[in-house]
Amino acid sequence: MDVKEKMIEQHLAGRDIFNERVLDAMRAIDRRLFVPAEIRDLAYDDTALPIGRGQTISQPYIVAYMAQALDLQPEDVVLEIGAGCGYNAAVMSRLCAHVYTIEIIEWLAQLARENTEKAGIPNVSVHFGDGSRGWPEKAPYDRIVLTAATSEIPLPLKKQLKTGGSLLAPVSDTLQKLVLLEKKGEGDFIQNDLIPVRFVPMTGATGEPARWKKGNPKQKED
């Protein structure tokens, strides 16, 4: 058993990741392509890893858990807030029709773009911009996922979610928890609290000032 399969069997299927499509997506995406060359031998450790300038790639279990919680379908169009290095979007790309992902840190947006292109993934679009505003030109979305913690889900994201769709986000008050919102109608949501998590705070118009870029960057297309 190779290191990737060992991680999947022990830390994903061996815990509570039961969706076979998610497990297959985790097998299909080579995490080594998304981490710096000097730590590629650690790529299949079930832990977050540094990717430079204080940023990290998410723990494989959390990536798989979030994909499973979203219950992604082959026809779904997904909006991701916080592209990071592109790994999460790459996994989701195996489960849905298209992933639009927005990153507020410019060098990270470029890294995510390069990584997904290097991995040969055609159905991920990476943009540099303020994700708290969403991407209204491509709305509505079947699923929206946030990869940074917020005390309150930004209203533009709620508006850009289809009725019947789901939004997954780390929400923080004193502690962070993963929250799944199901949209039943305009302004009508059912909230399900999932697991405790630890994510970096959201930045942008509805969050703290961005560390790497002053002001709110304008979105720009590939």
C-alpha cells in the first residue's frame, strides 16, 4: 500500500469519510503537486502543511469532510471563497461541473492558478479578488464553500446561492465550528452545526483588513 492509499484508508475511510466519490477524488488528485518541492515527502501526512508566507494547505481529512458535507453532484456549479494553493478546488473539480474560486491574496491566487493548470484540471477558474463579495456574474451557485472563518456569513454569498443549495463555512464566535446552511427560500435558511474546526480569519469587506494587500482588490478574470 502506497502512502496516499494508506492515508485514505486510515485517516479518511478509517474515520467517517464514507462517500466513495469523495474517496475517489482524493485518490485522483496528487497532493504533492500542491505543496513546495522540499516537503513533498510529507504530502500524504494527514495534517496541514506550510506553503510559504505563513499560508498552509488544508489537512486532507478536512478537505474530504467538507466535500462530503456539501454532497456535490456532477452537475453542480460551486463557488469557493479562499482558493489557497488550489488543492481544495482541485478535489471538488472531480465531483462537480465547475469550481469558481476567489482568493484575496494575489500571489496565492497565482499559485492556485499555476497548480490547477499543472495538474491538468480544466474545470477550475481562479480569480484574485474579495471573496466576501462573491462572484455575481457567475451566480447563482448550487454550492458555496468558505475556507476562512467568519463571524457572520456575508449577505452577498447568501444571495448568490440557489434556492435548494447549500453553503458550508467555518463560523466563529468564541470557538469555530463548521456550519452548513441549506437555502429554502429568499432569506430562509436551515442551519446545521457540524464539527469544531480551526481556520484562518476571513479578510475583505466583511472581515479583517487583508495582510498582504491594502484595500479591497478588484476581481480580475484569467
